[in-house]
Amino acid sequence: MTMNDKMQVSILASSSQGNSLYIKTPRHKILIDAGLSGKKIKNLMALIGEDIAQVDSILVTHEHSDHIRGVGVLARRYGMNVYANAKTWAAMTAKIGVVPDSQKHLLAVNSLLDLDDVTIESFSVSHDAVDPQFYNIHYQNKSFVDLTDTGYVSDRMKYLIQNADGILMECNHDLQMLRNGYYPWSLKQRIISDSGHLSNVDGAQALLDVIGNQTKQVFLGHLSPENNLKDLAHETVSNLLQANDYGVDHDFWLRDTDAEHPTDLTTI
């Protein structure tokens, strides 16, 4: 099997300020979310040697601006197909502007969509959006999971993403930094609620339950610039996994993501 026969992934940007990831298979080039400006996403793609004009589809997780900011611009400029569930479409339409009907597609929560060589599995999460869903991308016998923006990881979620080859897991905040920070109490409550975001420890605990023998790439994402540090998130997750006898950077790679710089295009 050559490189052109495999699935490759780059986390273009991941933080509470903007999110987008790129998935490449032999027959499709897909973005999950486009939460930065169209120009910024184009430039991030160029940094990994990819052309934004070749992207054919955008999968939208939910209507929050850090996930949809560039959706409308990219869809109109490059003719991309946009997939989201009905409630998300209703919530985001006024925010992203007109998308031609021929490019608008419904992808219901907890469903499967076959696109030639890739199967997209949507699954519900617990977040304060109208109908948030994230994705498990299947190509041949490989899978890559995008899971951020959830207040907790249910047993059903764990079952669906068990033993994925690659995982982007939310590590939004360090609980102590959040508690000691300047956010108003109401916002702190929202973040730590069951419809908010996963902490570093929450993300690590979820990984303990889903990493399997096939898992080779684990990315830590959606870090808050106000309530987390990249080194702190990495150390917290790594230490907890190693304490439970997981072979960090031996059996699988534990990788950081960034708000401004893409990860290398990685084969899954």
C-alpha cells in the first residue's frame, strides 16, 4: 500500500478560538469544521502542502462560531459540499450566509454516510448547542475520531470510538487554572458542566477507556488559551496514562495541537 492509498490527517487548528481539521483519502479531501477565516484555513492548508481548492466537503459539528466561522466563505468560493444535521443547519444559516442548495446536505445525528472510499459515522455529544454531533471517519480498516466540545464522554460514545487508530481528544482546561482564573462564575459553571468541556483529567480518563491495540495517534485538542497550557495538558494526560501502564510514545504517539499552526499531515 502506497501513501496515496492511505488516510491522512492534519489538525489545522484546535483551540477555543477556532477549530478545523483536514482528512485526506484517495478520493476525498474533507474538513471537519471551519472555525477560522477562509483565508486563515487556506494558509494553514498551504503549510502542509495541500490546496484548499481541492477540498470537496465540510462536516460541521455544531453552530458555535469557533467551528463555523469560515464555512460559508469556503463553501461559496470553492463549491464545497456542507454536511450538518437539520437543527444545526437551522441554527447556523444566518451566521454563515447563503450556501447554494446543491451544496447543502443533511447528515443526521447517530447515522452513517458513505462517500465513495470513506464512511462518516456521526454521534451525539453533550454540549450546549442545539444538536451537536462529532465524527468517526472510517477508511478501509482504519478510523479517526474527532471528539471535542462535550461535557462528558458517555459509555455509548466510548463504545463507538473504542480502539480507533487515531483520536483527537478534548483537553480544554486545567481545573485549577479555571477555578483561579478571571472568568465569571456563571461561565466557569458552564465550562465544567455536563454540557460544557472536558478538562485535562477528563480527557485522560476517557482515553484510558478507549485506547486499544490499534490506536497509534492521539492528539490533544481544543485547549483554552486562558485556562490551560500545552505542556500542562500533555504532562497531565501522559502521566495518568503511564500510571495505568499505557505505553505513551511507545505503543502510540501522544501529540499536541495548536491554535495557530497545523500538525504534520499524519498517516493513520
